[in-house]
Amino acid sequence: MVQAQDDSIEKILRHYADVQGGLLPCLHALQAEWGYIVPAAIPRLAKAFNQSRAEIWGTLSFYSFFKTEPPKPFQIQICQAESCQAMGARAIFKSVTAYIAQNSHLTDVVDIEAVYCFGNCACSPCARIGDQVLGEVSAKQLNTAVEDMVAGGGSD
Ligand code: FES
């Protein structure tokens, strides 16, 4: 398992290391492989891109898209950009976060994330459950959608 992971990291690094501006596409490829940036990749990224580990971590922490921990099986994203914010998205985010935290069958399996615009602003506030973007959502609707997603075992 570890050797297979090492081999995959090396293969991805070889593909991007000599590409100008290759770090970000490399990070995307690594995340696509495991759903997050595995810790073993960090020192190798530093070496391949001639940067310090701190610089690699700096890039990872700057872009919220990149994950440094394994994702939970179910994902919900709630838009916090201007249009959705104007339509109450901050309160919705807090409410859904609290709902997940208060329900132990959800806490360990659902990741909730603030994101910034799905390009669906006319239907603000918006959220994504699994692969499905929902518009004009309420906290109550999202709580139900999260329950349905987890009960159904799928992302849509
Ligand atoms: S601001 Fe939320 S979808 Fe655009």
C-alpha cells in the first residue's frame, strides 16, 4: 500500500515537475488521486519544485480547495459569496454546521465547507450536496437533504 502510494506520487511528480507553473496542476492531480494531499507528498513536492516544505504548505493553505486530511464520505458546500450572503447564507451555514455537529450519525461522515460562488447567483442562496447544486435553499431544506444523502448512502 505504502509502496503503491509512493509510486503514484512519483509518477505524478515526474509528470509535472518540469512544467513551468506545474505545482498547482500537480497538487490537483495528487488530490484527484486520494481526495486530499497525502502527507508523504509534501517533502517530495518540495524537492521536485525546489521549494521548502513551508512554501508547499503555504500554497496548500492559501487555496482552500486543497485538502490536507482525508475527506469524509459525504460533502456539503454552502456558498458564502456576496449574492448568497445577501440572501442569508451565513446564517444558513451556521445552522447547518450546528445541525451536523448535534447529530452524531452525521458528524463523522459529513464535511461542510464554505465555498465562493457556484455561478448560480440568481438562485441565491445556493449549496451543493454531493454533485447537485441547489438554489433558493433554507437551512431546514439542507438539513433534510443531508439526512437523505447519508441515509441513501450516495452523493445525489
Ligand atoms: S454568490 Fe452564491 S452562487 Fe454566486
